[in-house]
Amino acid sequence: NAGVMQNPRHLVRRRGQEARLRCSPMKGHSHVYWYRQLPEEGLKFMVYLQKENIIDESGMPKERFSAEFPKEGPSILRIQQVVRGDSAAYFCASSPLGTTEAFFGQGTRLTVV
Amino acid sequence: KQEVTQIPAALSVPEGENLVLNCSFTDSAIYNLQWFRQDPGKGLTSLLLIQSSQREQTSGRLNASLDKSSGRSTLYIAASQPGDSATYLCAVRLKGGSEKLVFGKGTKLTVNP
């Protein structure tokens, strides 16, 4: 049973481009969370999804950011028109139920140049 | 609003020493508390999960305790080794709503040979 898979591991984008981050949860897990870790900061919640549903997006910036978890395929975190301040590590976590142990992926490190 | 604090922010100890990392949280309405380890540039590895009804969990040289009423948890590491050097993160899973994790900023541990 492979762990939570995130790709790419590293992503470099120029200002104004789009960034797409992918997360495949562990087999059997239907709950996906995205967190962001800014330099010298703790991990901050962004969004919580179940298959085809956004449950809580209270941590997502109102503009440029969106997330989806389709019936088939990985969860996608999309950042449009990236800016330097979007540079961070983005982590995905999955769990079989919302209240149980969370397992994290290796993260995607986004650098905006 | 739930806030999680970890003290100390950094700790340096000689190899073989027993040590305690502290975590405090402001709202006792939690499902569970989870301790993670993060190595530089890497993802999060789950160490121990304590349900709100439990007092402690043990895994090898690690022991985590939870006192929900006082909003405190400790992670005890016995006979520390250089390989234990990492950042240790504490996170509580909130009750109600999205059951998201709220993280502390971590304790950076260095074990010197």
C-alpha cells in the first residue's frame, strides 16, 4: 500500500504562470486535506475535500486558488497567476475517516521566480 | 480559535539524554492529538496518535501523554540518538466542522554525538 503520493516534488514557476499540484491519497482513503508551510511558519490548513465535494475551504485564499478531488484521479490544487508570496511547501494528507490518523505526502515545494 | 504552542522552539542535547518536548493547546474540544517528525526538506512522518479519551501512547523509545483538561501534551524521547535530530510537530484535530489539524510551529531537536 503506497503512501500518499504528491507530484511534482519540486515546481518552479515564473510570476503569472499557473501551478498544478497533484495528490493521490492512500488506497481506501476518501478524505484529503491540503496544508501550506511557509518559510519559518507552521503548517496551515487550506482545504478539506472528499470525493467530488469541497467540505471546507476556509483556509484557501479567496482568489487564484482552487482545489478539486474528482471521482477518478488525484486531488488537484491549482494556483493561478502565481506570485512570489506563493512560494512554499504544499502538503497533502489523507485519512480513511475525517477523525482518524492523518498520513502526509512528501510535499511539493513551489518556487516562484 | 484553537492555538497550539510548542516549547522550546529549539533544543540541543548530547547523545543518550532523555528529553521532553511540550505542546499546549487552548481548546480542549479535540478528537485527537498527533505528533509528527519532519526532516529538512521532507514530508511529515506520523509518530504517535493519542485519542481524546486516552492518556498516553508508546512506540519504542517514544512516549506521548495527553492531558486534555489542561490542554497539554508531552513527547518523551528516551536515550536520544543523532538520528532523532529533526523538527517535531504537534497537531490537534478539531471537533466539529472539517476536523482539520491545527499545528504548532514545532521544536527543532539536535542530538549531538
